[in-house]
Amino acid sequence: MAEGLVELTDANWDAEVLKSETPVLVDFWASWCGPCRQIAPSIEELAKTYKGKVKVGKLNVDENEKVAQNYKILSIPTLLFFKNGQLSGTIVGAVPKSKMEAELKTHLV
């Protein structure tokens, strides 16, 4: 896992996301997903840029089906934003880094 990224799993979901004191950006992905690999560098850059302000994590949907099912993840990549343990935003599909960052900034307020 790249610097600043947290590997999220069914087991650590509550502690890392729902009980996080900072906003969380979760990238739902899979190793076979081309668009997921396409946005990965942008996710890594956001993790470095916002280190200490936002927790950025990746959840492999093939290895962690429980969380993916709970949030009805039907298409990947899907980015979910959490603030105070509550879902506060969603982006589905490969989008430019600028769009990810714009959405991320709305959750920092």
C-alpha cells in the first residue's frame, strides 16, 4: 500500500472508517478493474496531499464482500466519503483527479 493509504477490510472497517475522527475517502476497487488502476495514482496523490486532514483508504471488493454489500457497491471504482462516521458523498466511475479533489474539499468544512 502506498504512503498515506490505509488498507481497509471487513475486519477494520468500523475502527478505521466509522469511528474515524477525520473525514475518510474510501476507494472501492479490485485488481482486475482497469478504471480502478487508472485512478489509483490520483488516489495516492490525494492521500499524500491531505495526510493528517483526511484518511484515504482502499477496500478490495473481492476480498471484503461484506462492506461492499452493505453499501450496495455495484460498480467499481466507487469512491465513498465519510464524515463523523456517516456517508457524506459518492462518486462512481473513473473521474479526473480534479473532480475527486473538489468533492473531497466539500467534506473538510
